[in-house]
Amino acid sequence: MPSHHPLLMLLVAATAASAPATGDDALRVPTITVRGTAEAASDARRIEPVSTVNRADMERFQASNVFEAVAGTPGVSVNGGPRSSGMKFNIRGYSDSEDVQIRLDGAVKNFEKYRFGGTFIEPELLKSIVVVRGPDILSGGGALGGSVSSVTRDAADFLRPDQRAGLRLKYATGSVNGEIQRTAIGFARPTDRIDLLVAGSRRQSGDYRLADGSTLDVSGTNQRSLMFKGSVLIGDSLTVTLSAVDLFDRGRQPFDASAGQPGLFGVVTRTVEDESRTLAVRWQPDSRWIDLGATLGRSVSRVNDLSRPDVSPPPFANVITGRVNDDYAYDVTSFDARNTSRFEWGPMRNELTLALQSVRNLRDVRRVTENAAINASLYPGGFNEAQPDGERESWGAVAMHTFTLGHWSLSPALRHDQYRVDAGGRARDRLVAFGEPPTVRESEVTRQLTLSWRPDGREWLLGARYVEGFRPPLVDEYFTRGGFGRCFPGLIGSAAPASRMCGALYEPERSKTTEATLAWSPPAFDAWSMDAKLTLFRSVRRRTLLSLQQVAPGIAGQPGWDERQGIEAEARFDTRHWFGNLSYTRIDGRVFDGTRMLDLFDVPGNTLAITLGARLFGDQWDTGLRFRDVSSRGVVTGLAPGNRLIVGTQPGHELLDLFLGFRPSRDAEYRITLENATNEPYFLNDGFGGAQGSPAPGRNLRFSVWVQF
């Protein structure tokens, strides 16, 4: 019998000795918008497009990665896949590496690696995921699409009243790829002022089986995660929290992990070591002037790609080069401090939030082959001109003042960002040799204005918001040279610099977004609650990076732009016996690439998602379904003369997921989820060059059981 079966038998047997379940322990559906930080109080903030996925949702659908966890969130889809290392968030059609800011316990996780997702977060360790759609002054600068912030679990999430310590064990399986997941979480409260948690999770799987019964090569998983988290209450108002999360992953993976077509650019043996460290402080004294939170985070990611000539087709290795090792090291340090003061001027209520934020992103890249002559000629000292070293540092200061008078709220905000991007290693040497600056500096000022009104003073909320955003180029875009760059005569003529690196020729992209929102949240009563929100938005982006070209003799510019508009609707209800939610997203637009106008064809298909569930037998059982209808979308099907894109259609699809949960006691739970119950064949988003993505997994039966001691 396989070694994992004794753990499963232990979990099953342990449920017999547990106390009966109670209604208070049952899973509940979260509210649509939850902001766990100080700035969440006013109506001007409540109308913002924010959605939260909590632990109950993740358990109910047994998400195996953070991308599956946000399925059904309005305005949000996933590009790439099916491996989580190749997936990227797509929010309102923005999906570039820096378009969506990723945070774990407040630490920024973004790093840039060509055609790679790079979001390493184990969902079993998470308490909630907060998604902000579109730019937001307080979320951080440089992200046009929005942000995804994950929060890890605490000891308080597990401890029963008067309990000092405990242990939770979980075992889970998935049929579509033979996945086995094992998790152990220990938690303790040695004193009333200290919470401690330590957790470990191992997730292994083979290749995905598709709807037609075949398998998708190099789509398996082999990763393990470790976490420590501790919180200390000092006095009555100061909380200090330290969290440390490590993830290790190794296996055969497509070099081009995000293209959705495994093997198109060869297969590598990839090793990933990812570390996140966060120190958070929250000070909430009995003062209307101080509600202070500060987070210092560091995220270190190391990726090694080993290419071998005997793997067909190899991306870069051949009989001449021998084996090729690509090493990528990313070191991201972030700081975020903000304080909210709440006070009154006569009949006017005020909230003033001041924030200071900083991100330092350092990358070191090396390529080494087994052929010394190749190394000396093409990769001297390990330098790969397509993947240059570099450092980017930013500082941002924010001021937001919310005025509330009667049923009206007005919230103006201003943000100022300073960016410095330095070329490293031989890229820097080359720029200096040609008399070109190795450092690019940018300064950006963005504004936000929100107006809200409660016409009846209670249930309905009307709002409008205007927000500016920007996205600076990546180190790759600033300092890449060669076939992956854009600054050589074949593309931009006489405007090409002597170094053939774009550098300061690039300007950051800028966006302007307007939103109109209608929200409804009637008073909750007798275990019944409901809320709904409708948002109409329009976003215009200028100076698109891909449109860099010669606009006059010897002069480069970015004349490209795009615009998108859409609808996002979401609603939820939760009663004693029934719960459910609904979301709908529609996005369309157009793009001018600098030479011609096109429909904005590569946005996600219009999506309707409905979840409906019931609680039975004193909340011991819950069951229900999730239905998702995704319409067709545009994809690139070929090139016409003159490198003109030929745009075709990727067909839509309908997915049905079923779930069933049983809690024989408050200390045990069994759960079954059937994903893609009808075994619908469909395709993922974002193939190479905007083409159709890879086939998606077929029907998948997930089973899990956990027990707590």
C-alpha cells in the first residue's frame, strides 16, 4: 500500500471521537468587498472595485493554486497555464508582468522573468485573497491592472475558545493528474498575548488528463511549502507579526511556461526556491489621530533552468553547447507605512490617510554552457544580453482625504512616485562605453477622485471614481539587446541608439480610468444578508511600450494607445440554509499599435459565474454547484504579408463544478468537489504571441479530509 494511505486512515478514524458540529462552525460565504486595513471605513472607499475570496471558498472548491482560488471573481481571469508557475493574473484585460501587483502578507512578490508567471503561493496556507481591479492610489504605484493581496492563516483561525494549542492534518487528492496533497498545521497560544503557527504542505501530481483522455506533457507538479507565523500583542494597542513562507519546486517544465503550449520552446529541468519574510506592525491607540500600520517585506526567488541536448526540442542546448544552465536570482524588498486619522469639523466627518511606500527589485541573471568557447563568445562571464542584470527602486508618497457630510462623501487623493532603474554588469559597461546613461529616472504624479452618495441614507450607494495609473518599463525592456529588444535599426531606423538598448527612449505607460458604481446592501437580519454591486468602467492607456518606433527622422516615440470599457456585476446572499453569489464581466475595446487600428481582441471572453449552495442537517452538510459561461475571444491565428496579425476566434465554453461537504464534528471535515463535471473540452488563454492557449484539464474529482486535535 502506498505510504500516504496511513495518513488518510488516521484522518478518517480520528473523526469518530470529535464533538458534534455546530452552526457557528459551518462555512460561510464572504462579503463581496472587505478591506482589512485602516482606509476601509468611508463610503468613498466602499464603492471601489474590490473582491475578497476567503478560506471557506478555497475549501469549498479545493483550489490547488491562487489562480483557481479567484475563479469567478468579476474582471479577473488567468493567462497561461496549466502549471501555476506559468500562470499570470489578467485583470480587466491587463496581464503583463508588472500590470498586476502581487503581495503576500504585504510583501511584494513581483519579479520579471521572460515568459514566466512567477507567483509562488500555496493556497493551503492562505486565509484570504483580496483583489483590487484597476489602479488604486493606496495599493501601490506602477500597476495598471490592479493588485492581488494574499494573507496567510493565523493561530487564531484554528484555536477553540480556551484552547492553548492544537494540530490540524489534511489529506487531499485530485483524479485528473493523480495529485496528492498532505498538510500539517500546528498552532498555539502559550499566553493571551502570543499566537504561533507552523505549517508544512507537500503537493505532487503527474501530467493533466485532457477531456479527450490524452495527457498534456510537462504539466505535473512537485512542490513543498513551509510557513511560520507569530504575533505578539504589546500593551493594549500594538501588535507585531512576523511571517516566513518558503516554497520549493522542481521538475520538468516548459521553458516558455506562460505560453500555454508546453514544449514549444523546449523543456527544461526547473528548480525554484522562493522565500518570503514579512514584519508587520499595527498600532491602534485610543486616539482619533493614530491608526498606523507598517509592513517591511523581503521576497527572494531563485530559479534554475537546466537545458539538455537530449531533450527534444531543446530551447538553447545542442551538441555544440552541451548542457545549458540559466540562473535567475531576484531579491525584492518592500516597505509600506500608512496612518489614518479620523476627526470632525462641525458636521463634517474626516478621514486623512498618509502613506509612504518603497520597492527595491534586484535581479541577477547568468547563462553558462558546457562549451568554454561558446561562453567566451556569446555569454562572457555568464552575461546574456537578452536577460540583463539590473536594479529598480521606487518611492511613493500618498495623501488621501475623505470628507463626509450627511449622505455625501468626497475623497481626493494625490500620489507622487520616484523611480530609478540601473543597468547591471556588462549591460551597464556597454552603455557607458557608448556614452549612454546606464541609469533611467522617472517621476510620476497620479491623482484619484471619488464621489459617493447614499440617496436613502441606508441601503443604496451611488458612486463615481476617476483614477490615474502608470506602468514603467521592466529592466528587460529598458536594457535588453538583440533579437528580444526593439531598439535596433530594423525596427526604429535612425532613432536606434548606438548601444542597441532602449534605455531612456522608453517612457512609462499612463492610464486614466473612470468608473460609475451602484451598490446595494440592505440591513442584515435573522441570519440573512445580501449585497450587490454594478460597476461600469472605461480605461484609456497611452504610450504603450510595444508601439515604440521612429516617429520622425532620428526621433523615437510611443504613439500607441488602447481603450477598454466594461461591466462588472457581483451579488451575494447568505441565509441560514442557502447561500450563493453571481458575477458577470464584459470587456471590449480597441487598440492603435502605432500604425493601424484593431479591436482589442485578446481580452478575456465575457464571463458569467453563478454559485448556489445549501446547508443541511444542522449545518453538518453543505452542497451546491458553480456554473461558469465563458464566451469566445479573439486570438492570433497567423500573420499576413507585412507582419499583419490575422485574428480568429477561440471558442467559448461552459463549466459546471459540484461540491459536497460533511462535518461530523467541529474538528473534522470531508469534502468532495467535481470540477468540469461535464468533461467540457476548452482552451486556456494566452498562447504564444496571442495565439490560442493549450487544452485545459478534463473532469477532475477532488477529495479532501482534515481533522483537528
